[in-house]
Amino acid sequence: MGSRRSFIEKVTVSAIGLPLLYNPSNLLAATSEQYDGPVLRVAIMGLGSYGNRVAKAMLDCKKAKLVGVISGTPSKIEEWRKAYDIPERNCYNYYNFDNIKDNPDIDAVYVITPNGLHCDQTIRVAKAGKHIICEKPMGINAGQGQKMVDACKAAKVKLLIGYRMHYEPKTVEVIRMRKAGEFGELKFFQGQSGFVIGDPAQWRLNKELAGGGAMMDIGIYSINGARYMLGEDPIWVTAQETKTDPVKFKEGIDETIQFQMGFPSGAVANCLSTYNMRNLDRFFMTGDEGWVEMKPSTGYGPIKGRTHKGELTRPHITHQTLQMDGMAELIFEDVEPIVPVDGEEGVKDMKIIDAIFEAVKTGGKVEVKV
Ligand code: NAD
């Protein structure tokens, strides 16, 4: 990860002469301009692989700061305390984190634990009166997602889902082009999301903790991507599952699912979600006047892409840095995001996943009402 200086230089140089691509206040967050507004003070829950990535990215944030941790492993808490200068009073474990309600130094908790734990943990944080950023998938089904939305509403706290691509500059540029009608009438989206999963003992292959297999983890990128690329929500899905390793991918853990979605405009999507193929990180979309291909489309970047007009040239900025500054704005300044990142947005993806699993079971077309 680059220093704050190199980060700022990259952004400032790349931004010269370019139109503002995304929320102007979000762009401000990534320039060398002084920032004197409120800073979102965040505690990360779950100090695993992605939690580490988010913490490092937050070093370059202007509007968000890591100030606390919640972990079941005391040695990790010690490491993080040293690495990020976290005071002891801002450290919690999974039993006592409800006490965060009495801690005025923490504004929000970022839940980065296994999917099956998100719902209960989010509801506990909401009851403690703190805002929540929760990783995708927000839960393991739409019912859980809705409970989380309701709990946060009741507690009058914000619930945001870690959709980092909604802040990624090349993705935002494609969304701008789509809104400007540059692709014409949209006809087709193709999403391919997958990787080969390793250790069979990991939580990602445990139904209770993961809620499913590849679809929950990586297929969700094609679902969410189809929605932000086309700018519509699907009204039906069909889906077919193939399983080559029923030992590793037990009942309830999907290995590979191909799925199709139909949209109100008549556009259709054809997607692949898998835990058993390499190099699958690609979006393609075509309309009657233009097209875009992104590969990689949702990895940590740099994202690469081209359209009928040529290469996408927007700068690479660490996704989680932009996301956390952007989310601080949403919480403090009530800005309008380019693509929603709230709990309701998360529930839509969960409803679509529920419908895909039903379509796999029934073999038929399943209506979706998001
Ligand atoms: P991980 O296994 O690396 O970390 C999970 C953390 O949760 C660990 O620190 C672990 O100790 C802790 N944990 C607490 N209770 C646990 C339990 N009962 N069982 C297992 N672990 C427990 O996983 P990760 O890759 O960091 O994923 C965490 C979440 O972040 C998932 O929801 C995942 O989908 C999401 N994620 C999002 C992105 C993204 O790009 N937005 C990328 C990776 C992961």
C-alpha cells in the first residue's frame, strides 16, 4: 500500500483536466485539500484477512479512522493495538462488545466476520446505538437482511453494506456513461465471478457460517454488478447448478451455478458463479449503441476495461479507502451515493440469491420482487 503522499499525488495528477466522475465531495476526500469536517471513528469486528485489508486502506482515509477492535483473539488485539495505535478502552471481544454503547469514542462498527454471524452481530451493534457497516453478503438470506434493516431503523442508526465497487472510479465512469445513454438501449449483461477455493475446512465451506457456497461469496458480485451496470433490478431468475466435487461442496454449499436474470426493460443477464474455476472476473454489457468489457471487473484492482469508445482510463485508488471516506460522508453529510450502499440495497441482493437457490431446486423460472 502506498503512503498517504503517493496516494494523494496519484489522485491529484490523474484528476487534472478530467470531469468530476463521482460525487464531488467524495473526490474532495481523495485530494490534498485540507479536511476539517467530522471523522467517522470506526471499530473493526473480525480481524481476519479482509479486516486487515480494510484497516490498511483506512490509513489513507481523510474522513474515517480506525479507533477500535472487536476480536475473540487477545494476541490479535495486541498486534492491532500496536500497529494502529488503538487505546485499550476501545478493545472488545464477542461477549462484551454490547458495552460499546458506553464508549463515546466510537461512531461505527465495521462487521467483517463470517456471513452467518452478520445478522446477530449487526443487531447487537444497533442496540448499542452505533452505526454499522457490514460486509457482503449482509446475511445468509433476505429474512436476516430485513431484520437487520428493521433493527437499525428502530435504533436510528445507519446500516451500510461493504459494496466497495460502488466507489471504484472505472466502475463509476461506466455507470455515468450508462446514465448518459452512451450505450443506447441496454440489451445484455454477462457476469463471470469465481475462483478456486482451497482449504476444505474453512468457514466459507460451512453452511451455517457461510449460508451457501460460491454464490454468497463471489457470485453476489455478478448479481450486484448486473444491477449497477444495467441500472435496473431483475424481475425473474432461472438457474442451473453443477457440482463436480460433492465431498468438498456438500449439501447447501454451491460449487458452480449458472444463472439468468430478466429485467423490466427487456434486458437479460447471463452469469456464472463458481468456486472451481480460475480467472473468472469479467463483466460484459452491450446496448444498441455501445458496449463495455471489464476484466478484472471486481477484484481489488486495478480494474481494467474498454468500451466502444476506447480504454477506461480512470485512476486506480484503493477501493476500501474510497469506500470508507464515502461512507463517512453518507453518515455525516447525508450525501446521495451514486449507487446505494444501504441495508435495503443489501436485502435486494439477498432476495435475488434466495430466488436463484429456489430456481436451482425447482428448475423453473422464479419471479423476483425486490
Ligand atoms: P477470514 O476468515 O479471513 O476472517 C474472518 C474473521 O472472523 C477472523 O478474524 C475470525 O477469527 C473471525 N471470526 C469470528 N467468529 C468466527 C467464527 N465463529 N468462525 C470463524 N471465524 C470467526 O474471512 P474474510 O475473508 O476476512 O471474510 C470476512 C467477511 O468479509 C465475509 O463476510 C466476506 O464475505 C467478506 N469479504 C468481503 C470482501 C470484499 O471485497 N468486500 C473481501 C473478502 C471478504
